[in-house]
Amino acid sequence: MTDPISPFAKPIAVPPKSRAALLKRLADVVCLPASRINAFERAMCADLLVEMLREAVVEEREKVARRLANLSDMPGSLVRLLLRDEVMVARALLENSPNLSDADLIDCLYHASQEHRRLIAIRRGVGEVVADALVDMGETSVVEALLRNELARFSHQGVENVVAMTRDNPGLIPLLLKRAELRPSHAYVMFWWADADARRTILQRFAVSREILQEAVGDVFAVASEEGWQDPLSRKALQFIERRQRNRAAIAKSPFDSLEDAVAAAQSGLTRETAEEISYLAGLKPMTGAKIFTDQGGEPIAILCKATGLPRAAVRALWRGLRRPETDAEGALSPGLERVLGVFDAIAVDRAQTVLRYWNWSLSSALTPALLKAIRDGDTDAIDEYSVPQRAAMLALSRDFGR
């Protein structure tokens, strides 16, 4: 009786010698060059071989798979049967056959086991379509193998899906950071849940200068100013590019004379009102400021201070205002504060501004009422797939609304 979940029948205990000989001969015929056999004859032989393999023992099927591994034009029904077979059979093709099509591999990964998918992930030259399908399965060990495969290629969407996976699988972050396909939009949003080492790597690799952008559009600022900054699209883009970080207009409405005064006031305890004022004065939306001040690692505080031209002491002032320990039991600087001060010392002002501007742009510029509802509901279908800010906001803020 045939197993309902397997295309193979239960074999007899002792297969006759004639079967082994016939399987070998049929495999030999299928492997004949095109000069000896035409496509119809090959297909007819493959159909017969498929029927025999369904009754064969696993060792016989493995021998046939090994025989066919180097065949450049393997009949579709035969290759799919063998790829869906047990791992020891499929392995012969997955490890040794360079001629499997993306369609064959995708059929295999959707109809076989996790070990099959891992073997696909480590194949030489895995293409974007296959890589995306493997990532969609959501299996950490398979994605890890895929990230380690230097010859695999990821699409932009595939990388975004891996970034989303890293929230619950932080072990993938160091591997993803080594991929050439990773872009600043991916890295900056992943920063929020990355550990200290990964954050350091992100800042070193992706905290880039905006100098080339500033040179390219320098004259456009005057044009936009003459028009009264009426175009919202131009205004948002130019706000990201401009050199000035602080919001001078916010000082007139603030109870504080300067950003420095607001930070000094925060030392005795950072209230929601003071945090919002610091955000406005720093040229940030309150939601971005809230994300920075509630971050457990603290590195965003260093980015905020460096980007706005605040001194090193401002980092300690905000740290103190958040009631975080400044020293350890021996009176030495606490490891957390020491790490954050190290970030402040290591990053240049312009690069810190790039990171801060990106956070503010991605976490607030796209936050329409509809997007806020989608984030609260976890409705990814409501997100514009072409909007980098919307996708970043969904990833970075979705769990914050659940607290």
C-alpha cells in the first residue's frame, strides 16, 4: 500500500537483481547524449524510470540520483521526483548537480524537508528567486546557511524579510551585516534591536556623510525658500540633506533658551515634557525622541548629542536624567555609559546627523493615521511596499505600540 504522503510505494523486502540491472540501464539511456537519443525518447525512458523508482528501495533511488547528477538536461518529472525524495537521495542532486533550475529548486523547497532547504541554501550561486523563497519559509537555520553562502544573491525584498526575522533571531544580525546587499535603510532600522557589537558595526559601516548630496542640491535650498517651502516632498528631502540639525524656530516657542538649557534641566529627571522640548529643539519629532530616550542600550543618546553639537557632558546629563547608573560598585564608570561615550567620541558630526535624520525621516515622516493604525494592528498589507519610511516605521515601532 502506498504511503499517502510519499510518491514511493513500500518496497518488497529483497528486490530482485533484475530490477537493479534495469534501473541502471534505464538511467544510462536517460544520460545518453543528444546525438544518440532525441527528446521524446529520453522523456519516454524517464517516464518508465519514474514508475520503477516509486517501487524501488531508497538505496536504488540514491544510485540513480548519483548517476543523473551531472546530466545537463534532466527530464522534469524525474528530477522533481528525486528532489522530493528522502534527504540521502535528494542530496546526490542538491550537492552535485549544477544544472537544477530555479523552478526545480523552488518545487523542492516547498514540498520537502527543512534539511532539503538547508542543502539548497548552501548550493553554489543560489539566485534571488530561490533565496527569497527560502527566506519566506522563516526557518532560522536555513536562512543562516543562506547568509553564510557568499555566492548566494538576495533581492532587496529578501534582505528586508531577513531584517524582520532578526528581531526574534538576533544571531542572524552579524551574518546579515556582512552581506553586500544590505543597505542603510535596512541597517538603521535593525539598529534598534541589535546588540552593542552590531550597533558599532552599523555605525562604522553605514553612518555615511551627506556631503555629496549637499553639494548636488546646494542651490535648491534658495529656490525652495523663495517658494516658501510649499512643496512637502521637496521640504522633507531637503530637511534630510541640510547641514543644520537644530530647529531654530522651535526656540521661540520653547520654555528653554536653548537646547543646552533643556538638557541641563533634564539632569534632575527627564520628564515627558522636557523630552518633547529636547526633540523639538533638536529638529526631531517627539516620536523619534521617545524612541531615542527609551532605547535600552543608550547609543542613540550619543548620536543625538553629537549630531546637534552638544558637548560630551550632555551625554552624561541625559544619562543621569534617565536614572541610569553612572558608576559601578567600585566607583568606576559604568560599562553602559562608557560604551555610549565611546560612540560619541568615535562618530563624526555629519555622520551622526545622517543617522539621526534617517531615524526621524523613517519613524515620523510617513506616519499617517492609516499607517499608525496599520502599525498598531500589525497589518503589513497596508504598508506601501515602495516606501522605505513606512516599512522602517512598521519594523521599528510595531512592538512599541503593544507595550
